[in-house]
Amino acid sequence: MTDQLSLTAAFLLGLLGGGHCIGMCGGIMSALSIGSSAPPRSLKSFNILLGYNLGRIFSYTVIGFLMGWLGWFIGGFSKETSIALRVFAGIMLVGMGLYLAGWWMGITILEKAGHKLWRRIQPTASAMLPVNSPVKAIGVGALWGWLPCGLVYSTLIWAAASSNAIESASLMLAFGLGTLPVLLLTGFLAEQIRNLLQNKYFRSAAGTLVILFGLWTIPGPHQMWVMMKLDFSDQPHQMHGNMHNDKGHSSMDHNNMNHSQMSHKQTTPPSVDHSKMEH
């Protein structure tokens, strides 16, 4: 099963990458709001945006499952290939963090890898516009979820390093849910959300957190050191033992004890008169 730390990290990756998501999907979200017959900021408009995002997250989960199976296949060759996959995933996360902070844009090279596939999907996705129902929005989101995105690709490589299809799908599901709040609010508070996520200090902080997690992902002695620093499971037992040791031995003053009054003789059991016993 996927551990809680990895799921939380995947969710935060999606949440912190909200600025990039607005750049990639913000236009689509605005088009959905304008193109639907529903009034802006109405319940129907909200349901259409929600349906689109649920479809998009579903596509992330499916791709995560496929990449997890691929990771299982590659990592199964040997222990070295499994470690190499995790190292590569960590490097990709570091690159993602640099991109989110605005310090390096090299991660966008990955987006070119998906353009060939997207050219086949885009005509179908565009033909489904405009969207006038939540059900149709789910279908559109499921197709637009394949839009080439360096943030998604980096997370997919990290998820694939789990070498387990179910775990990889779970991580991409958590990542998609992390992107949900930002993109869902974009249709209603587009300008306010964009200003926050494009803030230099916010981007720097988000990028730094992703970089640190990428370094943590790379296998090495630093992982064991951090786990030892964060492991407090034995502290209560050690404290309990120390209290016993302190009270049990330090409070006994052996110098003031009168050993002459202490009987070191062994007690003998009472004798039994077998002659008085009736047989």
C-alpha cells in the first residue's frame, strides 16, 4: 500500500504546482465557463467545471496505472535498475522544483515528447466544445488530461518509480486532487488566484519544497539519517526505563545501610514428623 507520506507529497505537488496548472489549463477553464449556457458563478457552471476536473483527474489516474506497470517492468530487471529509476525520478522532481520557482525552464522539454500523441487526441477534444452539461464536461476533461504538461510528466516519472501500478495510480490520483482547488476556483476567482500563485515569494517557497522532496526521493544515506531524526517511537519506553533506573537505584543509599542487621542465612523448611502421620 502507498504510504501516507507519499500520498501527502503527491497532493502537495499538485497544490504547489497550481501556478503552472493555470498556465496550461486556465484558458480551457475560462472557455468552459464562457461557452456554457449557464450564468457565470452559478451552480450549473460550477458543476461543469467540477465535471471537467474529475475527468482530467481520471485520465491522470489511468496514465499513472500504465506508468506504474512500466516502472514495475523496468525495475524488475535488477536492483540496480530499480535504484536508477528512483534516482531519475528524484532528479525530475528537482527539475520540477526549479521550474516552479522560476529558476530553470528546462523541464518544459518533456512537453515536446507528448505533442505527437496530443495531435491525435486534440481534434476529438475540440469537437466536444462547447460544453453544456456536467456529463459532457467529464468526457472533455478525460481527453484534455492528456495535454502535454511538464509538471504532470515529472510527477508520472516519480510515481512510476514505485514500480507498482496501483500505487502509481494512487499517487497520480492524489496529485490530481491537489490541482483541483486551484483549477476549480480559477473559473470564479481567476485574477485573484493567478496573482497569488504568480507571486515571486510563493513560487520560490513552493519550488524549494519540491526540490527538497526530490532530494529525499534519491536513494542514499541521507534518508536513513532523516528517518532516525524523525523516529520518536522508542522515546516513551526509554524515558520509562530511565525513570525506573533513577528511582530504583539512585534513591537507595548503600552507604547508610546496616548490613549487620541483614540476615543472609537461608531459611530452612519446617521439619515434618512422619511418625504422627496416619497411613
